[in-house]
Amino acid sequence: MNKLDAQHAQMRKKVAIVNVQLSPFRVPFFNRLRAELGSRNIDLTFMHGDIWPAERSRNYECELEWAIKVPNRFIPIGGGRYACWQQLPHELLAHSDLVVTTQENMILSNYPLIMKRRLAAKRLAFWGHGVSPRSRSVASLGERWRRIWTNKADWWFGYTQKSVEALQLAGFPQDRITNTNNAIDNAGFQQDAESVTELMLSEIRKQCNLEQNSVVGLYCGALYADKRLDLLVEAADLAHRKHPEFRLIVIGSGVEAGYIEEAFKTRPWATAVGPKTGVEKAAYFKLASLVLNTGAVGLIVIDAFCMGLPLLTVQASMHGPESAFIEEGVNGFFTDPNPQAFADAISKLITDKDLYQRIRAGASLAGQTYTMDNMVQHFANGIEQCLQRPPN
């Protein structure tokens, strides 16, 4: 290395992001973020371990060639929940100008990492919801513990404006929060949709008993208790009774798959198709009229808006921060959490064609705002801003 190269290397900043696991929907994000930061003279390292035990049934196995794999030790704490200890390469982290980690109470290795960074006057940032998506109360023991550690960082990367507001409520300074507007690879999803053939659509129509005038309500996501699938089935019954052309399609897998399978045996107008990805998943969205979710809402919002589809959900405390993207009466609806109210919202969009088209237009507009490219820019800007300030 010549003298000029050595000086250039010294000018480049080093950032490390640490996650418990690597999720498939994050692979495009990390690749794009690495390229964007590289263009700004910032080198990115990403570290992760094995998948949380509770998510091993979700087909999350994936790879990121340049990532560093670290050992994870999962410790059962009861109720099907686990704590995690990650064996982190602390020497590598010590040479990073900024370390970004997800803030979760049960990542035990975060606590010594936080303390070491504070003692060494190094920059540390948290990335996350700002409040636990599983918490039912800000007064719970878990949330009180979370708030103790919330202000132990130099910077916060919040998922959405909902996260920003939660952090401000916890006393974290607004000028050190980046709203990333959490997103997935909508451009890739649009490419998948463009690859869908008429033959694929025809086969799905046969499989799901769809007719030319069918109105398809689509559920896409994991099948577990917080998704309130019983409410979905009851609301669909009411909607189908009033509108015989209504059809329900469920994409996904999980512990409640048996309930759905049993319920649909007596409902020929409802079909469960299991987990779908890529072009196959996009084909179902192309045939959908509405995206329905009677429980916890997360990144499905991005898929719905990417395809210009209204999203219907219920008022609930368990929603992920992405629910902040739903604007009532603009790109979707929140209803009371009961079958009749949800069915009435479905009926309203079926009968009022002008309203339906307005909501679709609003969803399409939102799909151009909440994109992965925009998220990469938000995240990279926040990293630059954090690096420009001294550690607290």
C-alpha cells in the first residue's frame, strides 16, 4: 500500500451492524446499504448468527456472502421464548467508528457491548421499533426495562414515525433519531409481478374457484394467534353471505395452519395455499382486490401498497410500526376489532366503486414513498450524521 492509499484508508470510516439473525427480506437492503455507504467513504460490516428458535419454521435460511457469521446461544426462558447470547468479535467492533445493534431486552450480549462502547467513548446506535411490538402496555416490566437502556445510545434508527414518537416519549432527543421508514424490496416484488404469466393466473383461478366477477380478499403472512384468524374467518363468512362473489385466499404457514385448513373444508369459496414467495406470491397479489389482516400488521403493508391494493385491518395494540403507513380512508382502513365491522368495510369497498378506486390510487402513491431505495438513503444519511458528531 502506497502512502496515498494509506491516507485514503485512514479517511474511511468503519461501521458495524449486529443482528441476531439474517432475514431473507433484509439481504437486498444490506447489499444496497453497503454499496451506498461505500460511495460515501464508509465501510460496512454486518454480523449475524442463527435464526431465533421461534422463527425456524418460517423458511428463513439465507446467506449474505460478505457477512460475518457469529455463534448464537439461545437460552429458553419459558412460554416458548428465548434469550440470546452472541459471541461477538469485540476486537473488530473496537475498531469500528460506529456499532449499530437491534435493541431487544432478550439479546443478553447487547448489555456488555453497550457498557464497553460507553466506557471507550465509542459511538453506539440502536435500530428497532422503539417499543416492543409484543408489548400490551408501556407500563409493563419489559417496557420499563427497555426505557432504561433506550437512552444509552448516540443515535437511534427507528422503523417508522410511530417508532420516533415512542422514542421521544421515552426522552430520546429528536435530533438524534433517523426515521428509516422500514421497507422491503418493493422493486423486486414489482419485477416478480411483471413476470407473472396468464397461464399462472389461470391455474390459480381454477385452484381457488375464482370466477370472472370474483372479489378476492387476500391474507398473506404467518399464521399464529396474534393474527386473529378466527376474526378473519368470521368476517369473511359475513362478507361472502352478503356478496357471493367474495373469495378469501390465505397465504402463509404457522401454528394456526391447522385451524385454517379445518375451517376451509366447509367453505369452498376460501382457499389456503401455504407459503409463497417470488413470482408465485406476486401472482396471487395480481388477482387480489383487497389485502386483509385482522391481527398484527407489519411489512405486509409494503406488499399491499406496492401492488396498489387497499389494506384493511383492525384497531389493535399489537401492530408493528409499519401500521403507521396506513392512512385511514386514503390507502386503507382500520375497523373495530369485530367480525361485523370488518365485514362492513369489505362490503363498502365492494359496493362503492369510486371509493375503491380512490383508495387504490392512495395505496399506489404510498407504494412510491415507502421503498427500499428510500430506506437505504435514510439509513445512510443517519449513519453520516451520527459519525459527524462526537460520542456522548
